[in-house]
Amino acid sequence: MSNNKKHHSRTRAQESSNAIERMYITMRHLFNRGFYKPMGISGETLRQSLLLLRPEIYGSIGEEKAELEGLLYVIDRLPSGIEECTFINLTSDEGYGNSHFKPIIPEKRRRNCYRIDDEQMNIEITRGRSEIYDILTHLTFLFIESHKISNRVLINEEGVTTRDWIKLEKAVLSKKKLSQDEREVAITHVANILGRTFNELRTVYDDFSTTSHRERLLHIVYWLGKLAIEEQVNNKKRTITFSPVLRERIGHHIHGEIWADTIKETLFKNNLLERPIHIISANMHSVMNTLFSSVLKPKTPKKDIFEVYESLSNKENESLRNKVVKEALNQGMIYIKDTSGTNIDVQIFDTCKMNLSKVDLDVKEDVIEKEKPVILVMDYAFGEQAYETIDELLKPYVGEDKKNYLNIESISIMGKAGILEGGKGDIMIPSAHIFEGTADNYPFANELKREDLEGQGVDVFEGSMITVLGTSLQNKDILKFFHNSTWQVIGLEMEGAHYQKAIQAASKVRASISQDVKVRYAYYASDNPLETGATLASGGLGTSGVRPTYLITRTLLQQILN
């Protein structure tokens, strides 16, 4: 690589990391201030930084034509109807759950949102700062896209619009169902407005549609454009506000503490507090399915165990999943549905109540009978929330008469991450987490090794991983820099450094858990952001995620139960 070319790529990477840093500082500043107008002066730094960054996930944000895959990605993570709202209010959990307002839960993010009236949407923040950054980044993208629409349809400052816009408005506001012909006519006008081809729109049209809203794409484009026109013609600016209670509570572990206390109380009531505990941060199905899928085995003698897992993860097979859940509950599983607002459910498995001879793993039953381990599975945390939850969970349980220190034997983290070499479905074993935008790094001894997972039909990579401030801000230049620099990063995710910070504090600083606590980290790749068209916005893993998920789960359990 010539020096000149090297220099250019470095400056582009530096520009990008500066832009990310600027976005975070700006977002914190706006949050402290209490409100801002995304398309006004106050939102300018965010817009400029995002346009400078051009993150992979937002595709053609920097071009005149509208971005479709990025729009779908964002819309799925924001409450339905947000495109119609001029006022977006970020609140803490302030009691809307006990009101007449019906919670609106976005398709791809568990958070409660409430439509207060025609103009206002409230979004409840219970997962800390990462969630605020995530939402503000998505909204900035949405508003930039909305102004692209208004710039294409406004003929003059008086608000006169193009024929395409008038036709779209008629289609969206008409109360009757569109025929296929009318739909195609409307798509033609929208394609013109978005600077996209008829074919491109027809391809994504059904992805935007929901069972209750067939013409959702038309609706979104119309309302985004309409509010942007209102901003430009009538100066009616969209406003984002942060409630006083949210500003007061953020960073104080309020939800994490309630969540952790409930778990410790449950362990105490079930006489499990003194026993060796193994924490696993994963999803809510793979550990349970691995331990109890034998209940399905007789019916599937010829099936490879991974085919059984695949059929369990198929949306249609509700009855199969119910069988496994029933079996797990029969064998003592305790399920704690979250009510704290963390959105992290928990399962507790007492190995003394399990029929270990039926578990499809090599298990040393005599060792388990002697040690009586307890497995505690918690659902995924989100960004900075990982620190809040684990930090609180590892603190001693304060009963009526004394402090009870938890006997934590191991902590295992399994999650999805972006990979920088390899592709969707491959596995990454980290040896250290580096925190983006800081010099903080967390090396650790990972009990999981590459050879534990190799040779089972999935590629495995080992190396350091970067904990990013938000996945939706990464672009190719930064990722190439991470990958090619002396850090030799193999992947990126959002929680690793936060978990590790909490574990190190509990074991080495506070001494509330043993210094010898074993840690295991493994991630499977949800996307490769260095490959064009392979970002998160290109869709989920589908069944290609089943094998790596269960390979990691089985390896974790195998080590824990031996």
C-alpha cells in the first residue's frame, strides 16, 4: 500500500472516529439540555457527523436518493406511527403502563412506547444511555431522509408541490383499500419522489408491509415528507425532549438494582443462594432446549440433534417449543419474567432437580451430585446496560440478618456480533475487549478456546474484539482500521467491555465474588460490515444462526457441567 493511499485511509478512519466522538458528546450535551430540534441549529452537529460518517447500515444516506434498507432497519426499531409525530418525548418508566395508553412495542426492539396524541410519541428508556444514543441516531437518520423527500417534492417556498406528491397524498389519505393496479401507480410516484427505480421499490414493498398495514411504505414516505414540508414551509420544527425524571435517573442503576434484587430474593427463597452459581448471558431458548430437548427425541430418532434445534427455532412449531418448556418446568426450571423495566428475563435451572441421564451432553453425574451447581440464564443486555445489570447481580444479597456473598463459579457471555473476517454464522472467541473511543482495554483469560469449537462445520476466529458505542455508527473505514491495525480486531459488539468491567470490579476490586471466577465469551456473526450488502440492514440470520448458537451453548454447558 503506497504511503499516500495509507495516509488517506487513515485520515478517513480518523475523520470517522472523530465524527463518532462528536456525536456522543453532542448527544450527551443535548440530553443534559433537555430538548433539541433535530433539523434546527441544535441538531446540526448530529446531522453533519452522521453524513460525514455515512455508516454502512444507513447505505446511501449521503446521496440524493433515499435509502431503503436502512429505512426498514430503523423503522423496525422505532414505534409504529413515529413518522407522524412532531414531538418525540424520551421518558423514564413514569407510570404510563397503568394508564389508558396502549404500549406500542417496536418489531425489533423491546421497549414500551406510547402515542399520547396525534402529534406526540413517548418512548420509555429503561436500558440506560446506549438506548438513548441508539434512538437518537435512528431519528437523525430518519429526519435526514425526510428532508430528502421534501427537497424533491417542494417546487417553491410557498409550499407548492409536485404532481407525484399530490398523487401520493391522495393514495395515502383515501380510506379505501388499494387494488394491485392502484398500488403500482402509487409506487411509480413514490419511486420518483425517492429517486429509486420502480423495481427497487417493488422488491422492498412487502418487507415494509405488516398484516394490519399493507401500504406501510407509502404511509411512511408520505408522513416523513409531510412533516419535513411543514418544517421548511411553516417552520414547524420537530422536537425531541427528555423528561426531567429520565435526566435525573439515568446512570443510577435504578432498573438494574430492582432486577438483581428480584433474582437474589428468588434464589434465597428456593434455598439456592449458597450453591455454586453459573451465570450465562444468552437468549431465552438455547440453554433450555439443549437441556430438555430429549423430550422430543423419541419422535425424531433419525434426526441429527441440530435438526431438532432447527425445528424448535421455526416460528411455526409452537407446540414443540411448549413441550420443551413444560418439561423444563417439570424439572424445576424457575422463570422470572422481568417487571423491573430492564427487559431482561431470567431462567434458573437447579441441576439437583434435573434428570441428567437424559441430557444430550457428556455429563459427570457424580460430580454434579456432589457440587449441585445452579445455572442462571439471563437474556441479552443492551450496551451500557450490561454493566448495570451484572454489577448489581454480583453484589452480595443483604438478608434480614446478614450479607450473603454469592458463590459465583463462572460467568459466560454468548451473543451476536459483527465479524471482520469470515461471514454470517461464523464464531468469534475474544481474548480481550477494547472499548471504542477510549484507550480502555480488558484482556482476560477466556475458558473457551478455539479448539473447543473447531471442526464442527463452522469457522472459528480468535482475537481481540471491540465494544462499540453503537453498531449503527460503524463505517468501512473505521472497521478496516480496527481490522488492519496492530489491535487486530476480529469483530465488534456492544456489551463485552461493559460485562468485563463489572466482573473485574466484583472479583478484583470489591472482592464480592471469587478472584478465580471463570469467564467464557463467544459470539456468532450476525453480519460482516466490511462486505457490501452484508450489514445488519440486509436482514436476519434465519436458520444459519442455529448451528453456531447451539454449538456455543453446548460447549458452555459441557464445561459448566463437568
